[in-house]
Amino acid sequence: MERESEGQFSHSPHDDSSTNPLYHPDMRAYNEEMSAEIAVPRQAIHSYPTRESNHLTNDAVRETKSAGRATGWAALILAALSWVVWPVVLGATAIIVGFIAYRQGARGLGVWSITLGFIAAAAYLVLVPLYYAIT
């Protein structure tokens, strides 16, 4: 029995036990913590909402929507500028920032920013080669 366990983890030139947790003899040594952005809080799993937790949730939603509106207006300004200066760069930036604003709750501003940025970038990429092909 001891010989089997000794030979099981013998080192070879292709040994990945130090770098790959799947080959480590103690699998529980790699019990790592998830980041706060994706982990579900332990309290939220086993408890019912209270007034205090609802108040905290409402404050967080209000802050996110406020940040979304600010991001949406910034994206809309970038989209408007993309019609005048650097259409591809500012248009692509307006699309990305508009998507972030859309995800944060500023749906109207996000959609307008994405649309205007896309039209500016696409028009530049279509009209400039067309202009050079004609002249």
C-alpha cells in the first residue's frame, strides 16, 4: 500500500503538480476565494430582505443609475464629436461608452450614443473610400 502511494506522485520531466492544481496531491490546497464582483454574498443566500438591506440596495441602485446618466451624457458628447472630428476613433469610443451607459441603466442615452457613433464610423469608412474611388 505504501509503495503504491509513493509511486503515484513520482516526479517526471513532464510533472505539472507544482503549476497545475488538478495534479496536486491535496486538491483542497487550491480552495481560492472568488472576487466580490461575481460572488454571491453569503447573507443573501440564507436570509430574507429586511428594511435595512432594502435601503442599502435602493441606495446602490440610485448611485448606479446616477453614474449611468453621467456616462450616458459623456457617450452622447463623444458621439456628437465623432460627426466632426475623428469619426472612427470617437465613434468606436462612443459605442463602447454608450454600451456601458446602457448596462448601468441609462438606456435611452446609451442607445442614442451607440447609434450615432456607429453611423459616424460607418459613414466615414464607406464614404471616404467611395470618394477616392470616384475622383
